[in-house]
Amino acid sequence: MTTPTDTLTVKENEDGTFTMEWDREDPVWSWLNTLSEEEITKIIRDHVDNMMNDETLNSIINDDSLTLDETSQ
């Protein structure tokens, strides 16, 4: 069985903005075809806001476990 290819790509532009592209015929992403740029931006902003307000996620982000302890150096 083959794994379907995800046709959604997100690229960061030199000016710090992002560009999204997808196959308009892809059944996974074709729902984006009906949205305006403003609607897509709102969906992304709302999701980021929800993530930033998620206490569990923020506790993981704030726990900087990737920093070496002074005792392990």
C-alpha cells in the first residue's frame, strides 16, 4: 500500500510572510479552495492563539529540558 502524498506546502518568504500551496484537486485540502486569504489567515491565527493559551502545551514549551544542567557539564 502506498502512502498518499501531502500536497500542502508552506514556504517562508524572504520578507517573513508565508505562502501556502496545495493541489486544488486533492480531497484532503480542496476545502481550502473556497476560502479567501483573510479566512485562511484567521484560521491560522485562531489556532496559534489557542495553542499559546493551552496551559499543558505552554508548560512543555517553558520546560527547557534541552538545556544542559550545570551538573551534567
